[in-house]
Amino acid sequence: MKLVRFGPLGKEKPGLLDDNGRVRDLSSVIPDLSDEHLSLASMKKLNALDINSLPLIDGVPQEDLRLGACVANVGKFICIGLNYADHAAESGMPVPAEPVIFNKWTSAIVGPNEDVKIPKGSEKTDWEVELGIVIGEGGSDISEADAMKHVAGFCVINDVSERAFQLEGTGTWDKGKGCDTFGPTGPWLVTPDEVGDFNDLGIWLEVDGKRYQNGSTSTMVFKVPHLIAYCSRYMSLQPGDIISTGTPPGVGLGFNPPIYLKGGEEMKLGIDKLGVQCQRVVKA
């Protein structure tokens, strides 16, 4: 299934895509794509529905029908750094011996086609396309063997980053990662059965039509089950939590000289089977 949240900002409803790519309204079945409604039991219930019996929503998603972030009430937005060896190299950092964990604040989360705002004082705003994991079943000390039992689905994330805030001065990476609008999420939440081999998905990003990132999840250092198990050692994972799994090479920081967003650009990014995002970059 491809699950969505559609409608005006702050009034989104849950839906799913039918075979024609149109949105069907799920609000009579579940109140939102959040909490216990992301559980495996809930996913099985949704999968058993007669899609054509659900109300058809007017409009084409991402054209004249707005989509919000594909999951609501996110408790934790966990990110993994340097999880592609070639991205670590372009960042001038070694490949880590174990996953690097940092956070994006949940206030950064926006829909897949919302404007990305360059924050006041920023001179080094950058892009990062990433595979997102959405937790459906909570737990702690999860084994790798059981990790996929805790996944509601996958989505596209743009881990927008302000490199000066992140890497210069004092503080942690979080400072440059969680600015408002720095977490476009969606367009849809795709259940694992529809994704298939999540270890071999094409992943790419363009700015103003020029492709800067063009990789595959097959080159991730730490794979999805390991990341879930690893994170669950240090915190309980809860339904609706997001784990963003790192970015392939081609970020602005990696060029000589670096290339950063100034405002006025258009970012377009996507992952095989998970859809495409498009954001206009504006100055806050």
C-alpha cells in the first residue's frame, strides 16, 4: 500500500492511493497515520479493505491535491550520519565503526512539496536525500532478526542541513539539522510488501534540473535491520518514530568549492518505489 495524508495544513486526513494513483479517503477507518494505527494489525486491516468502496478524493496528489507529511504525531526523528562510505569520504570523515546517531526536531517536518526556508544567518544550507523508516510496532533491544516486524513502511526524506550550524562553532550536529522546514517527509508511506528489496533502491536528488546525488541504498554501510536494532539499544522505539538512514554522495558540502542553497532554487528528489518530492527554496 501507498498511504498518504492529504488536505490543508493542520487538517490532513489519512488516505491511500488506488491503482490509478488517486487518493481514497481512509478517515472513516482510522483517524490518522499515527500511533497504534501504524501497527502491523492496523496495516493488515487496511490491506484487506475494498479500495474502490472508499470515497474518491478530487484532485491529483502533488498537483492540485496537497499532501502533508506521510506520518503524524512523530515522537522521534532519528537520523544516521555517514552511512554511505563515499559520502563519508566527501565529507572528509572516516567511515564510522558503528552508526552515528543524531536528531532532527519534529518541528522540522513538512510535507513533500512545501517550501524549504533558509534560516536567518545561514550561508551553508545543503541537501541530503535519504531513505526513511517509519516504526509501526514499538520496542527496545530489538534483534536484527525481528527488526522488520517493527516497520510500518518506508518514505523519502530530505535531510536539509545547515553546515555552519552543524559543524562550526559549538554544540552538536542537531543544531544544523532541525531548523523549521528541514525535514520534508513523503509523499507517501509505502508498506514493506510493496517496496520489496529495500537494500537495492535507486536514490537521487536534483537542484534546478542538475542531478547531484545518484546512488543506491545497496551501498549503505549499516543496513535497515541493523539500524533498527542498534537504535533500540539506546532508546525505546515507538509507533510513528522515523529513522532517516543517511545520504549517498553528492551533497553541496562535498564539492570544491562547496555549493550551497541561496534561495530561489528547486530541489527534486526521489527513491525507487517511494515517490518524488519537489521543494522551492526560499529565504526565511
